[in-house]
Amino acid sequence: IDILLFGIGVLSVVMIIVSGIRYSVSMGDAGNITKAKNSLMYAVIGLVVALLAYPVAHWLIGVLTK
């Protein structure tokens, strides 16, 4: 579980960086700006979910192994 959550976190951070680059090079094109903003929003949501899933998963494993 730790490896999976770590991978999700790394992927989210990479997507945040890629979204920032896409936003920077969009040159004012409204379509590209919208795509960059959407991918940034989804990457941040994924990072938050991964960060919240870590303690929940460890708590659940602790409860189930008792």
C-alpha cells in the first residue's frame, strides 16, 4: 500500500509540474488554458486523496490485524 500511495503522490506532483508548463506555454489560447487548469485541478485532487488515503489505510490495517 505504501508503494502504491507513493506512486500516486509522485504521479500527482509530476502532473502538477506538467500542468504548470502547459499553462505557461499556452500563449493565451483559451482552450489550452482550460485544459491546463483542469489537469492541475485533477492533479491536486489526486494528491490530496493520496495524502488522506495514507493514514486511513494504515489505520484500517491496524484495526483489521488486531
